[in-house]
Amino acid sequence: MRALKIAVIVMGLMLVVGTVVLIGAIAARVSHNPPVPATPPAFVAHPIDLPSGARIEAMTAGPDRLIIDLLLADGTRQLLILDLATGERLGTIPLRIAP
């Protein structure tokens, strides 16, 4: 009977110690601050040349493109398409009203 009492006491202590270790591990993980990511390099792009007298009416960004809706000085519209990664002009699309 004495051996049974000692076994119960040892197992009870193991439960208490295990619970304390588990709570300590959870607390350590919760309080651990993830490493701060390095500051991204500054973004430098070439200037975008717009036609003389043009006005930006709207802009839309896609996953890798920037589309700028321009109202030109003569009243016509044009879409300017730029690559977001490089800032390079990919092309223009003139917009006309169908007759």
C-alpha cells in the first residue's frame, strides 16, 4: 500500500510539473516578438512623361500594371500602361467614341 501512495504522489507531481512547463512554453511563444523585417530599399522610378496639357482622370493598379486614364489637351482620352516593377511605359491605348 505504501508503494501505491508513493506512485500516486510521484504521478501527481509529474502532472503539476508538466502543466507548469506547458504553460511556460505557451507563454514564451506568445510573448516572443517575431524578428522585424529589414527595411525595404527605397523605391526609385523614372519620371513619367505625360503629353503637354494632359490631365490624369483616373488610375487603376493591377498585379503588375498601372493604368492611367489621361484626358489630353485636345479633349481626347488615352490609357497609359506602365509596368509597376520597373516603371517602364508599356504602351498607350487611344480611346475614341464610336460613330
